[in-house]
Amino acid sequence: MRRVVLVPGFTQTSNSWRDVIAVLEESCEVVPFEIPARDTIAATVSALGARGRRAIYVGYSMGARLCLRLALDQPANVVGLVLVSASPGIGDAEARAARLASDEELAQSIARIGVPAFIDEWLAQPMFATVPPDAPGVDDRRALSAAYLAHCLRVLGAGSFDPMWDELRNLQMPVALVTGRSDSRYDAIAEQMLERIQSEVVHIRLDGGHSLPLENPAVLGGFIAAFAQEHG
């Protein structure tokens, strides 16, 4: 069976992929990945490759950054790449420094207000307004530790990554960029990525916003299954 590795976003666990997995497991070997608290981005990416081995890698948001880094560092292990609501990083140095400072403030706030309150505040952002209230994995998020969430912000946040824009031309495998039709910010980023990727690439827009694994899991799962069938 085609092997598909699923990597979640910030504050999420593998259970956030539950409804996508229900579609994929009919035709694929699914490997949900729990992002570990490693000391560096490189160590986290290494752990991802060791767990997933040779496979199609699917990442959402923070998970997409990790999958992209893996595809650049270990191209032989990445048969195909599906990046959902993804960014290759913050190109402007001042904006990246501002994001680092913002993420540090968020990390400190988790210890101050507690994880459940932080998760509620995080999901109250406008970009998550279209996430269904009964979406899977919310209770799992509230059970995460403050130290783990702070670690993700400090080590794996967008400001911590060196921008990968210039490296996109080095991708060697088929790539799918998936965005929500109402997520104009990441739709624009995907279009910019499309211009730089020189391997086989497609930009797919699905109904929904930023959190497609939660908002439109059946259609997203169907697309990933078709991508795996074609490229696996």
C-alpha cells in the first residue's frame, strides 16, 4: 500500500487528522506523526524522516514547514509532498525577528493563563473562525503541556525557520500546494511558491479556510488519496 505520513500544525496532535485518516486508510498505509520536542529544527526533521521513512509526506501549517525542510534535506525519502496552508518561511529579516518576539510573548502567556485558556484564545482568531465546533482533536490540544506548546513556538515557529523560498527550486518530487478558497493570505503564498518550484507542481483550492484538515477533511482526504495513487 502507498505510505502516507501526516504531520499536524501548531497546538494539534495526530488526532486532528482523524477524519482525513478515515478516507485515506481505505487505500493507503497511514502514518500519523506526533511532533516531538527536540532541541532543534534539524533534530525534529530527522525524527520525522526516521519515523516516516520513504513515503508521501503531508503537512499542515507548522507541519508543512517540517515536511518541506525534510524534502529539501532528504529528497530520497520524500516520494511526493502535499503542503496544506503552507509557507516556506518569513523572508524579511525584520519581520522574522518580530515574529520571534511575538512567539516568545505567546510562549510566556501559556504558563501565565494555562493551556485550556490559551487554546481557546488561539482558536478564537479570525483565521480559525470556520473550524467546526465539533472538529476532532480539540480536547487533545487542551491536554498538551504548557512546556510542549512553548517549545513549539520557540523552536518550530515561523520565525525560527530560515526562509526556504530560494530552495524551492531544488525540490525534486511532485508537489501539491493546497489552500482554502477563503484563506486569501495563504492562497497568495501558494501562488508565489508555484512560481519558484521547478518540479511537477499543482495548486489546489478547496472550500474552506486555513484549517482544511478540520474544515473539509473528506475532500482533502480524497485528494491526498488520489495524489498518492498517482505518485506513490
